[in-house]
Amino acid sequence: MPELPEVETVRRTLNQLIVGKTIDHVTVSLPRIIQRPDDIDAFALELAGHTVIGVERRGKFLRILLDGLVLVSHLRMEGRYGVYNQHEEVEKHTHVIFHFNDGTELRYKDVRQFGTMHLFNTGEELVSKPLMKLGLEPLDEAFTVDAFREAVGKRTTKIKAVLLNQAYVVGIGNIYVDEALFRAGIHPETIARTLTEAQLKILHEAIVATLQDAVNAGGSSIKSYVNGQGEMGMFQHQLKIYGRKAEPCVTCGTLIEKSVVGGRGTHFCPNCQPLPLSDPSLA
């Protein structure tokens, strides 16, 4: 599933490719992708004639800004956007096409068919589902150590599960949680409330650095992620812990172990990330 760095890379790419283009009409071949409105004809009718003025991101959601409207798009497992000439062959699994009046098209392709689109009047999207209950943005200036402590510092669940919860911090998926925890030297099963002030500060820094490095590298292509120009991300070549079960730790040489935390495959170094004693108040 595309995580924050992948979605941020798609956002930046689409900003280069579609801003200033005006939608002539929209073709939808898989109605269930369109979640709002629940009528695909109304969806297409509302978008016709509107011009793209920017592409922003909230967590793992894209916000395609138009004059008076906002399209909120979640790529889910394997959703992809691409810009094509109208005469190019439409690939299989292309479910939504935004036809621009300059002869180009923004096409949404989704093999797994889990992606979603919600259309709002400008401003409504931030106080409506699916964006209204999202947590802190880890690459925003507002993501301070104090804000991070307030969001996660009193939680009585394992820190990995807390970081995967989009209600606390958004956009950090399985890959980047493992990488950030390794960078911070924190075991993924550590109870969040037991983290010291120093550990919270180190983890905060590790999250920001890990995500920024991934954004700069164009995201990761562990599955099938590509950006809006069909280019693959390169951060998978920088992964230090994720997907390296039974390989030597790059720091100490201890074999990397894999467990399950919060229902997700979890990689850690038992030497660099020792499991602390449990919080006695939770016994």
C-alpha cells in the first residue's frame, strides 16, 4: 500500500503535470470507486468544466484542488495515476479517466479495485469523512515533540500499533514504522506510555528523518508503487530493517527477527532494539 512518501511523490508529480488543466468530461467504468456522490453521473457532471489549481496531501489521501471543488483520492493497495495523450491505448484496470480539454487525460488504474474518491465543495472535505479524524502530519511544522508526546505518550498499547493508528499520526505505514523504530533503537512491542522523554524525542526525529529520506528518494517500490509519471521509487534500496528477516543487522551484525505486532509483519534487531521490562502499572 502506498504510504506517506509514495503519496507525497505522486502529489508532487501531479502538481507538475495537471495544474492548470480543465476537465472536459469524466469516464467512470467502476462505480464503487466513487464514494461521494453516490451517483457517477452526478460525479462526472459536477467535475466538468472545472480547472485543477493544485494537488495537496492529507496523510495517505490526495487532495486534488479545483476551482470550487476538492477531489479526495485514496490509492489503497495498488491505485495509480498517470497522464496520457487521449489517443494512447487505455490499459486494463483503468477505472476512471479525467478527460482534459487540451487532449490529455488523467487516468486512474487500480488492479485491486480498493481505491476511493470523494468529491466535496471546497472546505467541506476537512470536516467530513474520510479526512475529519486524521491525526498529526509528521512532515508539518506543527509536528513538534510536544505534539507528538501529547498524541502518543499516554497510550497503553505497543508503540508500533500506536504509530500505525492514523488517528494519532498519519501516513506512517508498516515499512516506515519499522525503519523509524530501528533508527530510534526502540523495540516495536514497547508500550508507548513507558517511553522516556529522551526516547520520544529520538523517535520523533527518526520518524521525520525516515519519511523525509523516503520522499527525497521518491518512495519505495516494495510492491508495485510508481509515481504519476510511471517512475519507480528508490527508497527500497535504503531499507535497513524492513523485509530483511534473518539477515545481519547493518549496525551490529545480529540476525534480524520478524514478529507480528498489531496484525502486521514486524522486523527488528533484538540487540539494537531490546525489549524493555513491561510497564508494571499495566499488569
